[in-house]
Amino acid sequence: MRTPPEIEAKNKEMKALVLQKEKEGKVVFLTLDGFTSVDLESFIQQPTEGILYDLNRDRATVLTLMDENWFNNFAVGLVIKKLKEKIDNQEKEA
């Protein structure tokens, strides 16, 4: 089944926006109010649960939505949690 041209155009537009924001050091994600972008460095300074919640990768959201990507979404949440834990521990030791 072919994607309608208007959806393809919108996807292309969103891809360009996300890649441009990446070049600016920002991350783009969807909130209740629509898409937003924030400075990536400041985004990762928040607590782990805040990061996961903002990205809809927290345990409750992933296990509630259970879309076709839920296995990977759950795994991403676990990896982010572990990496953030390691970073926080290293910062405490420094």
C-alpha cells in the first residue's frame, strides 16, 4: 500500500526539521501540545524518569500503549536508565 503524497510530504518536512534541530544541538519530541524542541545538553540533565516520560519511553507508557514497537521502546527505556545511572555515578566520583 502506497503512502499518500500529502503524508509523504509531511514526513519529509518533519524529517528535515528534526535533522536541522539536531545540527543545532536540539532534540525534537512530541508533547501533549505538539512537537517541541529543547537543547539536548539541558534535556539530559533532568532525572532519568523525566527523560523517559518526555520521550514516551517510561515503563507505564510503553506497557500501556504496547504498539508494534513496544519491545524496542521498552529496551530503549532500560538502556537510557542504565546509561544515565552510569553517568550520574561518574559525575559523583569526579
